[in-house]
Amino acid sequence: MKSQKLEIENDKGVKLQAYLELPANQNPNYFAVFAHCFTCTSTLSAVKNISRSLTNHDFGVLRFDFTGLGRSEGEFSDSHFSANVSDLLAVSKYLEEHFQAPSLLVGHSLGGAAVIVAASQLESVKAVATVGAPATVEHVTHLFSHGFDDVEEKGDVEVNIGGRPFNINKEFVDDFSKTDLPEITKNLRKPLLIMHAPFDGVVPIENAERLYKTAHHPKSFVSLDQADHLLTDSRDSEYVGNVIGTWVQRYFEAKDSEILDTEGEQLVAHLNLLEDNFTTNIQTKKHTLIADEPERVGGDDFGPSPYEYLNAALAACTAMTLKLYAQRKKWDLQEVFVYITYSKKHSDDLKLDLEKPAQIDYLKKTLKFVGNLDDKQKARLKEIASKCPVHKTLISDTIIETEVQ
């Protein structure tokens, strides 16, 4: 995933910090804007995970900090709901002027309400997805309701939200009652995906029900079973991103991915060292893959490890080769399972007579056949399994040439 750090000025001259995430090929077919939750920032792990997942569906994703939050300029008291919508319009305009107008808006919690309102004002937006969004903008005011009386008296007070201090004023409080979100949702008339956790303790599930009933088709609902409001489990946020990326394809014209200029090579791998530990995006002409390392060695476990991909190549090639051979022989091979494990073993343990004993790369391949096959046929299939092209490559004297551009 390629990431660009941006500064975007809103209509009040406030500089908003943003990151533009790009697919591995750096040529997204479409662009999306992500609006984070109330008092959150664009660097929340859930925001990054969802953005990363969407890049795997050929989206460029702009995630940014609202006014007064994260590393954006301004005061939190200026980050009332209308200002959030205004910030969304500003970053959407920036995308349109410098890249391509956004066609998808994604919002988390109050950011979900904000993207519904922004989408009603942006002709370029073709679809909207919300996660844990409230059905009314006023819903969020319960988080700081204890400061209402003080605001009336003092005009500017400090409140505690989620263990963090924030300053609010009367304009901040009053602004939440100005937007009729149900009416805007009713008139949106754009594909809407509503995702919500049944036991969300911050924004109850009834909010999703009301939004869904208010919206017109095409509309969809996906339950985020066992998830919490902030999607603190990375599996939940990755799931959200993948579901949105798949759902939205129904409403967008399919396009072939544009491969990077690899000078005739078959694929490219890209690792952003500033943003990721080991997470590496791999792009072929039509397919995007993610490689990573397990958490136990410092990775984020967003995808298979390099050696797991090596195992996968051998297993897939073996299965395909056995299928072709059995078909040609007209044998009753209905299914084949190929199990691969990579490890290091000492030459002595393998009973190899080497001049200098050493650790050896060791691949164990186990086959399981489903079908009406006799022992002789199974034995022959075992022989054929060693003749697949990848197997031959791995045991041959392979030469790898490396160049630096």
C-alpha cells in the first residue's frame, strides 16, 4: 500500500492532516473518503485497516483528521457536526482537483452521519457506507450532557469524553440539533450500506434499524457480530473493509487494474516502511495480494508470510497438475488436498551424506485423494505430484538476477 501525507485547507483556512492510501499499482480505479468517529483520529488502527482493505479493491482512500483532532489545526470546539460535514466537502473537493472526485464515502460512528449528509451534497458520490452510525445527530450529545448547564453559564467549558478533556462552547452544543439526519437519509437515494454491532454500547443497534427503515433501496445491512463500537479487534475492521469493497462493486462499473510500469515483469511488491511493519502489497495485472509476518515476529498478520506463499505456489501447482493428469487418464479423482509445511532440518536428521553437514531447507508435501482410486493409481499420482512445474523449479539450480533501478 502506497501512502501520501497531505495537508488540505478547509473553507476556514484550517489545515487538515490527511493520508491518501493507494493500491499497490498506485493507480486506483476509484477514490473514497473515510470519516473517523467522534473524538477519534485518522490514525486509529480500525481506520487504517479499513482503508488498507479498500485499497485491495482498487480504491484510493483519503483518511483525514477533522478540525481540532489528531494533527489537524483548529480547536475541538470548532469541530461541531456542521464543521465535520464542511471538512468532508473540502477534502472531497481536493480529491476532485488533484486526483479524481470521490465516488464512495465511508463513515464510522458520527462520521457515518457526516458522510450521509456530505453525500447528499456531492454529485460524484455513488455509494455510502456507515459503521456504527447514529440515526440522529443529537445522539452524540449524551457524551457531554453533563456540561450543558455550564456552557449556558460560562459559554466555554472543559468536558471529559472517553477519558480525554475537550473544550466545548454553546455553538458546538447547539449545532447538533440543526441537522435532520432521518430526512436527509430518506432523500439520499444512493446505495447505502449500514454496518452495526448488535451489542454496541455506545451507539445502540436501534440506530441502525431506524436508518435502514428510513433509507430507500438500494440499501443493505450487515451485522458486526461480537464487535465493539471502536472495532478494536483488527479482524472486525478488516472484515468491514473487505465487505464494503465487495458490496460497492455492484454499483460501480468494473475496470481492469492498471499494472505499475514493471518493465515487462509479471508482478510488483510494495512495502511502505513509513506506514507499515512488514505488510507488503503484491499486484499482478488482475489480482492484489497482501503478504505479512505473524505478530510473534513483529508483523501485523494481515496476510500470509512469504514462505506461506511459497508453500501455496507449490500446493496449487501440485493440485492443478494432478487434476490434468487424472482427467487425461479418465481416473475417478474427485478432489485433491495438498498439505505443505516448510522447515529447516539438519542434514544428519535427513540421513544425507554431505561433506559439510548443515541445515537444509525442507518441504513436506502430503497428499489426500477423494475418489474411487486403487493403490496403483494413488502411487502414480504421488509420482506425478513431484513433476509439477513449481516442484521442479524449487529443486532445480535456479538463478536469480537482481538489479537496482
